[in-house]
Amino acid sequence: MTPMYFSPDASAFSGEESDTLRLLGLLLLQNGMPARAAMIFDALCVVFDDDQQLKLSHACALIRSGDPVAALSVLDTVFPAPADPAAAWLLRGQALSQIGKPLEAARAMRMFIRHRQTDG
């Protein structure tokens, strides 16, 4: 028998299942396995494509796993109006720094500081 495949959407996951996968991604990220975390977050971002917090977690995992170009692509999907602008600018600055764009990274870090001062 051939396995059946389907295109996942948010209805395929219960709230508990998606929360469990998010937690697994965060635990992997915090315990030195960012590439595995990036895979979890990538899958979740396919299903929950409007969840900016998931996208920021995905970008963070990509940066930590050494793929800043992919992280910038993910971050581009949350700009120009990220739900958490300070975190988005911080991650953008880190990714730009990793790919050798210090002037753009410095601008992003200034935006991070500006948003931290106004948010907190």
C-alpha cells in the first residue's frame, strides 16, 4: 500500500500538538542543536505561515546553525511591520554581520536599540 500524503494546514494540528512542536524546537535551539530546531520551525512555518513569532524563532535557529542568508529570507517575510520589531532587528543585525555586511548590521542594531528603548 502506498502512503498517502496531504498538504498540511493549521487544521491538521491540534493546539497541543503545535505547542509541543514549538517547545521541541526551542529545546533543540537552547541545547546546541540549532539545525534540528530550524527543521522543526521550518515545518511549522509552512503550516502556520502568518505566525511571526515562529518565523523569528526559525530565523534565530538558522543564524545559530550558520545559515544567515536563509535567515534573512525568513526575516524578509516579517518586514516591514514585524510584530516584535526589536527581536526582528536584532536577528537581522546578527545575520548581516555573519555575511560580512557591517554597515547594514550596525544600522539594524541601531534599529534594535531604538525599538528596545521605546518598547521597554
